[in-house]
Amino acid sequence: MQDVISRVLSDPRYLEGIEYGKPRPGHPEGKVRYHIRELEENLERLKSRISEEQYWKLKFLIHVHDTFKANAVPDSPIESPHSHASLATKFTAEFTEEADLLAMIQYHDVNFALWKQFAVTGAYDSQRFENLLETIQDWDLFLMFLIIDGSTEGKDPEKIRWFIREVRKYKKTMLDESWVL
């Protein structure tokens, strides 16, 4: 995975994409490059609790998941080919064929969408959640990534705790709320 990350980091599309962004709600850091730096710091905070393989996969996810926000059509649904997640997944597919990693990139913001529904109405789209439960295979890795991505300035860690509790009702995972940074 290290060589794949090196190739990603030298790709001109990646280098262009990480320069996008300005401070906004949920992302006071602004540019994608600064978001990546925060996530790498979070990854280092978890390093003693994870395997080397998990570390490198998480590093890969950190670098690709938001890199194509500049090219996305604003407010596109996650599954739209014009969403930042779909654009990142398409780019990532050039570097790996691991279906689960590609799914994690595609659906890395579904937890937030479900939490927003729940926070407003007390319920969420159970079919969407069920689809996510069926799609993601490595729930430990996916939850680690969501913790890393959701534990930055401007983000409420309670949404991650809530999502972990929901997942644990249906999937076995070594992660619990104590993992949230």
C-alpha cells in the first residue's frame, strides 16, 4: 500500500485537488491539504491500537476521500457520478481493485447523512443504513476511518459515537465509543 500512496501523492490530479477549499462549517481548516494533515495527526494518535496493514489503508483513505471536492457538483447525492465521493472512488480505482476500500471512499459520508436525519427527526433511512451494512465488509477499518475523519475541529464527536452504537447493534466490531478521539 505504501507504493500506491506514493503514486497517489505524485499524481497531478491529487496535487491540484488538495489545494481546494476555504474555511466553512465542518471544515474550518479550509483547504483539503489541511484537512489531510489533521487526519494524519489523528491516525498517529490511533497508531498504537491498529495493525500496520490498517495503518497504511487508513493513510490511503485519508489522502483520497475528499481530494475531488473541487470537481464535484455542489450538493450532489453521494451516489451521483458528480459527487466528490464518486469522483474520488473513480480516481482511487486506478490505484486499487480492493472493493471494500472503494466502497469506504464512496460511502464515507453516509454516516453523517444518517446522523443528520436522526438528529432532526429521531429516525433515519433504515434501508440506506442496511445497504451500508451489507456493502462495507471491514467494519473495524471503516469505523476507524470515520473516527479519524470525524474527530477534527468543527465536527461533533457525538455523531461518531452514535454511529458506532448503531453499527454495533448489527455488526461485530472491536471498536466502541472509547475509540473516538
